Amino acid sequence: MSYKKFKIEYRWAEQKIICKHCDSVIPMGKPVLTRHVYNPKQKWTLRFNYHPECFTNEQLFYLGDIPKPIRMHRGRPALTISVEDRLDRRREQKRRSYHLTKKKKCVIITREG
């Protein structure tokens, strides 16, 4: 497995450049998006130039091949218990929480020394 890094930058075209996506010429002075792909272990670098909209189209086409992840819910799944049991559980949680906070308030701090 090769270790590749990449960098994307926007710049102005300093000379005529050919777009990798549409193979048309990007004239001097127009915005160009440059993607550098380099592998530091094997010490090679590739540079691809695009029109900004061509790069977006290419990436959207690439994303079309990947299935979109759908996450229905975040967090833990809901408990499958009846409404009465849920209310009892909630009452017990509130009671327990009340007693725990009451214990915290009753802590006596002593100064030693």
C-alpha cells in the first residue's frame, strides 16, 4: 500500500494550462484549481489542473459511485418497554438523582492542620 498525500490550491493561471477533466485550455489570468498528489516515500509528485467547476463536477461524479451513508438515529436505541414501565423507570431515576444531589450538599468540609 502506498502512502500518498495531496494538496489542493486555487491560483491564477500564469500560462495556458489544459484542464484534466474537459481537456480544454484554461487561458492566462483565469482561476485554476491545482491538485498535487505526492508520495513522500517514493518521492514522486503529480500535478493536475482543473477549471474550478470541472473539479466540482468530477468530484460529484466520484461521489455518485459511493453509496450515501444514512444514519437514522444517533445515540443508543430506545428501550422497548411499555409506557407504564417507562414512567416507573423515569420516576425511579428522578428519585435517585434527588437523593444523590442531597447527599452532595450535606458533605461537611473540615479544615485540618
